[in-house]
Amino acid sequence: MNKKREKFVELAEARVEKTLKDIQLIGNLSNKAAYEYSEEDVKKIFAALQQALNLSKSRFNTELEVKEGVFKL
């Protein structure tokens, strides 16, 4: 493999693994015994995650600049 490919694979594997673990941690927030949340909170969380995923995916399909934001409930 060339160096660019090796670096891509290395970073992609590490970043995806970290993201998957973080998503699992978000799922842990569903524990009603430990946390209080509304359906609106849940909708906002998953809308923000979906938007970030869509924006990241679109960057592989186009060279358009993508705006990134900060998540807030």
C-alpha cells in the first residue's frame, strides 16, 4: 500500500472505532433510572447525529465546503 492509503486506513479505523464507542455511550443515556430526558431531547440528539453523518458522507462525494456546528440541547 502507498503511504496515503496506509494513513487513511489507520486514521479511518481509529476514528470509526472511537465514534462507534461514543455512539454506544449515547445509547447508555436511555437509562431512565439514571437520567431524565424528553422525547424532544432524543429527537434533537439523533437529528444532530444524522446531520453530522450526512455532512461527513457528502464530503466524500463533493468538494463543497461544509459548515460544522456545535451541538446544544
